[in-house]
Amino acid sequence: LSMLGAVTYPVITKRILDKISAFEKNGAKIIMLDAPTLYESGSDKMCQKVLFVTADREVRKKRIMARDGLSDEAAELRLSAQRTTDFIPAPILKL
């Protein structure tokens, strides 16, 4: 996974920067990134503000099972490969 990130993140980051530049040239005042790997890719350094939206593990599991047609075991494997919310540097407002 780290090898894949080393190859893909620089390409993704360049595309993001190119898009940001194009939006700024067209007068955009606010640009939002929807980036599940924002911190892993280092793209958080491009952001002035970060909004993190999540749900409880069971809710996320049910959603990905329904969306991707995964079994309970496959959904657990996918969730286990993801980071926990412990790494988030900003305070979390729970609704």
C-alpha cells in the first residue's frame, strides 16, 4: 500500500494543484477537496481548513456492504485497513 501511495500520490497532488490553479484563474474564492486520503497524501498541507465527516463504524460497515455488495467479512477487512479517527488533529463536533 505504501508503494502504491508513493507512485500515485505525487500524480494526484499535481492534478489537484493544476485544478486549483485553473479554478483560481477563473475567480474561484472557495475550493473544496473531497479526499479520503488527504493526510496520507500530504494534501492537507494545501488546505487552510479541513472538515472531517465520519460515522460510527457499524454505520460505515452497513453503507459499504450495501453500496459495494460486500459480505460482512469483506467489509470488516476494508474497514480494518482504514485509519481510525485518532490521527485527526482538529477537534471533532459530533452531531
